[in-house]
Amino acid sequence: MKLIFAFFAACLPFVAAQAGLNRVAKAAGKLYFGTATNPEQFVDAPYLTVLSNVHEFGQLTPANSMKWDATEPSRGVFTFDQGDKIAALAKKNGQLLRGHNCVWHNQLPAWVTDGNFDAPTLSSIVETHCSTIVKHYKGQICMPYILFRLHSWDVINECLNDDGTFREDVFFNTLNTSYIATALRAARRADPKAKLYINDFNIEGTGPKSTALVNLVKSLKKQHVPIDGIGIQAHLIVGEVPSTLLGNFRRFTALGVEIAVTELDIRMTLPDTPELRAQQKQDYRTVIETCNAVRDCVGVTVWDFTDKYSWVPSAFDGEGDACPWDANIVRKPAYNGIVEGFRRRLRHLL
Ligand code: G3I
């Protein structure tokens, strides 16, 4: 028996590396391993080949194409051409689709931010926006998953400040917190089968922001507002992964919601060194192991898989190399960190 176990254990690194990230994630009991993407990148043939490889990615999130500025640039005028390109690719490949996002303070058209709408008008604008975009993508799901679980929507994105107070954007300033329930209820009516999420960053470990999110979810549930999941973005820094991940993930699922790691990347101060890459591998592994250890952590999405298209260098001066594939679309040690993170569960299952 011991010999058989040793044989399988020795084979695992090879088998897992061949298998691809989505395959390894699913073998560990997760729903998917996915990536964010943008349709402009589809002209890059080597990129598209990896993106469309369902052994690597079983789920796609549009990084920008379903945001408010892309979908309702003028009031009541909806454009879905960019998001539809990603939905079509996901459907063709048999990949799950995550909607991102309905309500966010960023990438908002000026007609929303500068409209000076009164509360009833802005509330109806939020309702119309959420219900229209969620309805548009209703049922956009590939057949193999149809009996399994439908796609998810980041209905509310980044509604909290790091100190746990609510973000004072146009929605909060006009409607207080009522826009959150309005958006979630509209999304539920538009697609009753979609999993509805609140998605945020800096909620990976314990702290005032994750506590505020726990309280928000409790209060929504008490008011019978539909809420199915918490999206943990996980834009992390090499060597600085919080030590409280596991306890915090469990604190979220104890609320009776599922969780997903929705935007994982782990950036470093450039230049890249072998030591930083080794630490990055360890950090990816830690995040994956944590999701793996929590039954209701349903999947992990990286915020694009290659440094070629990462958002990090444009947002953080002197930082980058945050993804599991490098800018030449070659796998980095981080890739193996992800495989190893899922492997722990595989070993447990043997
Ligand atoms: O569309 C314009 C284009 O017309 C213009 O020529 C170009 C010039 O810079 O800018 C284009 O807009 C950019 C947009 O991405 C689309 O490419 C914006 O400048 C740029 O700021 C924007 O960045 C996006 C960022 O959200 C905005 O905050 C990133 O691509 C996107 O990856 C990032 O995603 C967010 C998640 O939605 C929420 N969580 C954090 C995450 C990272 O910031």
C-alpha cells in the first residue's frame, strides 16, 4: 500500500504539470481555474492559444468589457459588443463566464458621476443598468456545466474603504447603502440562476475591511437581500501574503455564502530575480492551498495570466511580473506553485 502511495505521489508533479491549471483545480474538487482577459488581446495568436486551452482555463472574466463605461456609455444606450466577444469565446471553448461588474465607482461614464441625479432617479438608473446587463448574459453558459453551476456576477465591486467604512462614491453619496440591495435584487430578478457576489480587494486576511464585509453580508441576509458569494480579489505583493488567509476564508464561508479568489496576481518590485520568483511561487501556492482547504471556495481566477497584459505596471511604478506566465507567454515558477497548491488536495484524496 505504502509503495503504491509512493508511486502515485512521485508521479504527481509530472502528471499535474501536464494536466494544466484548470484540470488540476477540478481534480482537487474546484469548479474552475480561470483568467481575466480583454478582447483586444485575441489578435495575439500565442496568447489566444493558451487562453482557449480548457486544460489551463475553465473560466473567463472580462477585465474591462462589461463595466459601466463599456456597456452603458450614454443613459439607456447599451453596447455589448466587447463583452459579447468574450462570452462567445467562452461558449465556443466550453468555459464558464463571470460577469464583472454591475456597480463600481471606477470606469463610470461622466453621465453617471456628474448627473446630479436625485435618489429615486439614481436608484432606478442602478436597477436598469444591473437588470439589463445581467439579463443580456443570462444563460450564456456552456452545455457541460448546465446541470452543474451557472456563472457568477460581481454585482457590487469595491464598496468598502480599507478602514471598513463605505466608499463615498456617487452611489453611496446619493443613496447611502440602499444601492447595494437594489443592484442585488435587480440582478436576481434578471438571472435567478446566476451566483451574485460582492467583490473587493484587501479582504484576503482579517482586518477592519473584511470584518465590515462580514457585517454587510450578515445585514443583507437578515433583510433577505440575495447574496451568494464573496469575491476575494487577491491583488497581492510577493512576500506579503497575509498570514490570516485561512481563518478569514472560513469566516466568510461560515456566513453561508461561497467564496472565490477572483483577481489573483502577486506583484514584485522590479527587476525580477530568481529569489523573487521563488518567493512568488511560494506565495501563489499559499493562496491556492488556502482555497483548496476551504470547501466552499469554488475557484480561482488570475487577473490575466501573462505579464504581457497585466494591469500592474501601469498602476504601480516600478512593479510588475505579477502573473504565472511571463511577457513571452512562458510559464514561470509561479505556475508550478499553483499546481502544487492544488496537489496537496490530490495527495489527500489518494
Ligand atoms: O479605453 C481607454 C482607451 O480608449 C485609451 O486609449 C487608453 C489610454 O490609456 O485607456 C483606455 O482605458 C484604460 C482601460 O483600462 C481599458 O484598457 C484605462 O486607462 C485603464 O485605467 C484601465 O485599467 C483597468 C483598471 O481596472 C481600471 O481601474 C485595468 O485594465 C483593469 O484590469 C482593472 O481591473 C480592476 C478590476 O476591474 C477591479 N479590481 C481591481 C482591478 C485592477 O485595477
